[in-house]
Amino acid sequence: NTPPNPTNQIPNPAQEEDKVTTHEQNDYYTIDAVYPKTNSETITLYFKNFVESEISQFKDDTSWVNDVESASSGSLSLDITYQSVPSNLVQNYIFSVASYTGGAHGLQPRKTFSFNKEGQLLVLSNLFSNGIDGLGSFAKLVQKELMKREGAQADWIADGAGAKAENYQSFVITDTGVTILFDPYQIAPYSDGAIDINIPASSFKITANPDLFPIR
């Protein structure tokens, strides 16, 4: 008989089992999207709904092509990809949404999903033992790290990394702490690109959720 797996080897319900792909093309745009199919229908539905929402938004944003005869043929695009980032306690996914709907340059926002071993979708408040109240001191740590960057601009950082929940919606939970993902334009000029900041759990251990960041 095969011995039972130890608890820490039980697959996360959010673990990827397959991929779902979408391709759509017309005279004006090309859409390519992919998302993971997991052991959980509920979790897969999170991804499906997200991708379908992005596609719908893209079509709304490019509806002008029907009224503009000079619209460049096939120049508009939406490309949704993802990266799986597992840790011991959490399964993370980072979605990248690269779109070009006209203008000087395209957009490349990211969206993250993190699930614990029970398949629960983790939100920002889950990172802290005191819920969303933990964001205040945590945001100060992030801002301090951002200010160490060459060319850091305090005004950008105060706005884009201030202690507001909307500024911290994209995060990855690692074995040692949290990585916060900032998209272009959020805390620096577009030319600086995307910026990721790692905050070790030891830096905010007073408010770190012990279920996600066990004290070692």
C-alpha cells in the first residue's frame, strides 16, 4: 500500500492541470488569451471570468475601428498570458495583459491571484493578522524600499504606493514574504517599466498573518 502523503504534499486545489486557450482575429485586431484549468471548477471560473472580462473591455476600447476607415489593418491586439508561482503554502498566478488599442504605446497591466491550501482566494487583508489595518505600516516599508531606487520620485511613490487597498491589489506570497507588483505609471514614469518590491515577512512580523507566514 502507498503511504498517505504528508499534509504539506497535498496538492493545492489551485494547482494547474491543463490550459484553456482563446484565439480571435478580424480585420482590425488579434486576441490571444490563455488561462489555467485547475482541480477546482470554482478557481478555474475566477480565471475564466477575468479573461472574458478583459476581452470584453478590449472590444469596447476598440469599437472605434468600425467608424474609422483609416484604422490600421490588424494593428490592434490583446495578449493575455500567465505565470504560475507556487510556494509551500500558496499557489500564485500572475496574469499579464498586453494590449494595444491605438495611441503612443500599449498597456501591460498585471493581475494576481493567490490561493491557500484549502483553495481560498486570498485578498490583501489576509496578509495581516489585523486585517486591512496592517496595510498602514506595511505600505511604509514598501515606500521605503521604493525610495532606494535610483531616480525615485517621492510624489509618484506617495500616490501610487500610499496605504490604499487599490495600490496593493497585485501581490505574490512567497515562502519568505510578499512581492508587491507595480505596473508602469503607478509609482514611476512609463519608461521605468514594471517594478516589483520584495518585503520579507520578518520586516512586518508583528502584523504578518501566521497562517501564511509561519514564524521560523
